[in-house]
Amino acid sequence: MSGVLLEMEGIHKRFPGVHALNGVKLDVRAGEVHALVGENGAGKSTLMKVLNGIYKKDAGTIVYKGKEENIENPIAAQKLGIGMIHQELNLMPHLSVCDNIFIGKEPKRFGFLLDAAKAKKDTQALLDSMHLNIPPTATVKDLTVAKQQMVEIAKALSNNSDLLVMDEPTAALTEAEIQELFRFIRDLRSKGHGIIYISHRLDELWQITDRITVMRDGQYVGTVNTNEATKEEIISMMVGRVIYEDPKQASNVPADAPVVLEAKNLIAHNVKNVSFQLRKGEILGFAGLMGAGRTETMRALFGADARASGDIFLNGKKVDIKSPSDAVAHGIGYLSEDRKAFGLATGLSVMDNCVMASIPSYANGLFMNDKKVIESTNEYIDKIAIKTPSIRQLVRNLSGGNQQKVVVAKWLIKNCDILIFDEPTRGIDVGAKSEIYKLMNLLVEEGKSIIMISSELPEVLRMSDRIIVMCEGAVSGELEIGEATQTNIMTYATTKM
């Protein structure tokens, strides 16, 4: 590693009712992968938005390549050579790779004619330099998520970016794709690029990063060399407390617990003759590789996607679920893996989102019982520890972990007996994960039943009473928690039935 590429010192940023950044500092060296970690709401994204010119700092200094800079907007950051690859990719899916990389800076002939041939040639040269086998003419929507991410990185590099911010780059990748991304990151590091790497998957840090900076509650906690730190030390710095979750050794469900939900021979898009049972007070884990059909199965069950055939039984009685409203009417709640697209109205308040699924319960004729709405919202904000300055705060202004809790609160207020949690802790830090786990255990103790889809095997083993494994749209195995291991789950997950 060589000299210092970036120094941020004494950064402050305030929003109404929130001191989001309070004297934060960060330095990144050229040829370094520098992890930035902290719980949701710690201020990581806010700090990066200040660096990228999305937010203006209230105080503090930013020194880039030895010169103090006042970064007014993302274009100014881009011109300096600072690129940001967001967790939610900012590509135009209907355009080609070439079009996405050069949009806004298209090469011209005679000063005004688009030079498509040069754009294609330059794109190919860029992709070749990155050792990427992606045609410049390929339509982005036809690429895998991993390759789309590589295109996003190529787009940043096309702006001569010496500093790249990667926000949760592995969140939607398979293990093989993650290793390919890591190979590419190491290549960038060897060429002298500085990389700020944000991830909640702490185990990754020891594979790819050189140093780790920890934030907590909008403040700087410390920076350590990765090879000198342990995971337990980083977690303690992040949350200010020790978090340890015992893996589940045996099912907590009585042998005579009644079956509350049964799916028989479900057939839908990427769902091939799936059958399973869910018992009262059970957490039923669904494991499998990406594309195994787990989410598609639950969407068909919930009525979000049409099913070609198959039957659904609730408490032994056959029911006809053709839409999400049918499912909700039967006491089934669904927490989507994409909470922003399917779980929240981010432009509305915390209060509006919490009661969204239960509006008839709060209506007095044509009017809402505002007192009752406020009481219910405050009750569940306290119950599941949603961090918000006000119940009227817009959900888009909350951290990812607190947004997820708002979705949970919505279905708790609706008082659903069966809850489907699809990737419940994706993009959530270890502290918020612990709270979600405790909440799920509390719910089943109260007699609720949970189906949990998770791509994190430690999470599946920690939370499930029983595990259904899927492969290529079909159930490939079923395991009691006492006999389940990562090895036999992966064996079933890679075995086509």
C-alpha cells in the first residue's frame, strides 16, 4: 500500500431531529481495500453520500489526493475520480452494456454525431482490461446480477475512478460469484485503486480487506488492521455489547403440534410439485441456492404469482388463495426479500406503513381513529425497537434494518397467524439481526408460525425447527434441526430431484 488517497476529518451532518454524523473521520490509502462497518443507522451510507456529493456536509474537511475538496454533487465526485457502486444497481436494464457505460459521455464524431463504433471499441477494451467476458452489445437485463455488478464497476472505472465505494457488493451473489468479485477487487487493489468496502457479512472482511473502520450511532469508533482483529472484537466495537446466538440443537415444537398450513403439489413458475407442512409455533426454514424456487414457492402460496395447480390447506380446511388480499384475509403475512419494492411505501411515514394492512380496523365510517393509530404505532415501535425520531418520519429516511422492522410491525399489527419471512436479515447488521431473531422466537412462543427463507446457512441452522431444502424448483430434502449440518443442507441444495 502506498500514500493516503482520501482523508475525511470531523465530518458532521444533521437532519431534522437527527445528528447523523458527529465528528466522523476516515482515511483510505491507495492500493487498499478498507472496510466500513457498523449497525444499520450507524451513519455509513450518510458518510458515503457526503463523500459522493449527494449530501452536503455541515462541518469537517475532505482531502482527496492531497487537496481539500468541497464536493457539491455526484458529478463533481465523478470528475475527481470517486465512484460509488450502490447496493441497488443504477443501470438502465433495457440498454446495452456499452450504452450504460458511456451514457452522458458518448464519444462523438465531428463534435455532434454519436460515434457508436468507438463506444463499442472502448467498451470492449475496458472489459478486456477487467478480464470480463461480457459482450458490449449485450442487454443489461439479460445479464446475471453478478455481471450487472461488474458492468457497474466498469462504468465507474470508465470515469477514471481511483477510489471506489462498494456498498454491500455481495448481497445478491452466489458463492462462486462472490469469489469472482473478490478476484477482481484484488486485481484493482494491485493496480493502486483504493476501495471502501461496506458489508454486513463480517466473515468476508478477512478474505478481502486490509483495514476496518467501525462506526456506531453516527460516530467514529476506531480503525484496526484486519489481520490483527477478531470477529468478536469488531462486533463489540459495532454494537457496544456482546452478541452471541446459540445455534438451535433441537426443535421447540411439540410432537403433537397441529398442522396450520399445508401445501400440496404446488406448480407455478419455477415451482415443480412442491409439498410441505407448517406446524403451530414452528419456524420452518427454506434453504437452497439462488434460483432454487424458494421465493417463487412462497409467492405462489401467497397469491402474488399465479399457480398452475396445487392445493393449500389452513387448519385442515382447503382454501382458495388467488391474490395477496386473499392470503391476508386468511391470516398470512408476507415479508418480501425486496422490502422497498413490495413491503413498504417509502414516501409515506412510519405510522402510515405500520397500519397500512389494517386500515379497516382503524376506520370509524369515513374517518380514521387517529388516537388508536398513534397508540398502535407507538406500541410496536417500542416493542421491536424501531429507531425513528418520530412516527411521522418518512420510511425512506430510516436505515435498512429499521425499514425491515417497520415491515414486521405492519404484519404484527395485522395480527397474522402465519408469517413468511423472505431473507429477513438481508442487508441488516449483527445487532439488528439479533433483535429480529429474538422477535421471531417471541412470535412462535406466542403461537404464531413462521416460514423463513434464508441464503445464510448459519441463520437457517440457528433459527429453524425443521428445514426444507430446494433445488431447481423442487423439494430435494427435509431435515430435522437436530440432524441438519451445513454439509448435508448443501448436498441436498445441489442434488436435483
